[in-house]
Amino acid sequence: MFAQLALLVVLLVAFLLARRGVARAWPIAAGGGVAFALRNVLAGRIAGMVNPLHVLGGSLWLGTLFVLVACGLRQMLRPSVSTADREKAVADMVHRFSVLALGGASLLGVTGVITSWMHLNPLSALWTTPYGYALIAKLGVVAVVLGLGAWNWRRVGPSLGTDGGTLAIRRTSSTELVFAAVVLLLTAILVSLPSPKLPH
């Protein structure tokens, strides 16, 4: 428990330093994030790999999106940055982020299916138990987040590099993060509920 708390403190401090412009803090924050997501694996609990990998997938996708919006886009929208430089830099950032986001979302999806399969026993528990209801609600909001992500990738992404592209991606990405926060809330409710059990 102490090691996890220390790792979380290192992660938060590194992120705050990176946000203040300390470039060397970014690798520490990234490494700390990955290590924290895989903390059960690092502790030797191999059987618990699915949940840490699920968290890692979400962190790579939505955690990096948060950093992009809160740090990257915020810095680019300063008055001191010229419009041409801003639009080009944001286009580069978003295109590089997209590769990471696709990988993270794929990992999130695969591990999410595995986790649901492990906990929904029997499958009818999906529509007959509080756990199943919460999961359906979560999946509904996840679908909205995925839709917004796809919209950003296919529709807003091609407009980057042109005047107004930065404001458009900031607006839609912020909306995506709001729904992602709802997913986190529903996840907290979900993990507090007992997993369905087969009747004896």
C-alpha cells in the first residue's frame, strides 16, 4: 500500500512539474502512469492482469487526451503564439496522439470484454441484476465517448492545420472528457456492486 501511494505521489508531482514547463518531468510522469496502472502485475499478482491492462488502456486513451487538452491545447491558445504556428503544432500533437488513442482504446475494449465475461455469470445477469444495469449504463456512455472520439478523428482531425481547427478540437475533446468522467463515475459504482453468482 505504501509503495502504491508513493508511486501515485511521484506521478502527480511529475505531472504538475511537466505542466509548469519542466520538460524532463514528462518521461517520469509517463513512466509513473504506466507503473501505477500495472501495479498489480509489478507486485507479482499475474492473475490480476486484466484489470490493470484495462486501466492502462483507459489511461493511454483518456488520460493522454486530458493532458492534451489541459496542457497542450491550453499552451497553444496563448496570445503570444501566432495562428499559423498554433494550428501546425496542434495538428502535429493531435495526429501523434491519435495513434496512442487508437491503441489505448483497443486495449480498453479487449480487456473490457474479458472483464465483463468473467463477471457476468450467467450472461442473463446483464439484464437481471444491479451489476448488469450499471454495466449497461456504463457501456452506453462509453459508446458516446467512442462516438465523440471517432468524430474527432474522422471529421475534426482533417480540419487541423487550418484557421479555427484548434478551437474545434478543444471543444469536442473537452466534451469527450466530460462523458469520460461520467464513465469513471459509473465504473466506481460498478466496482462497488457484488458480481453476479450462479444460483446453487
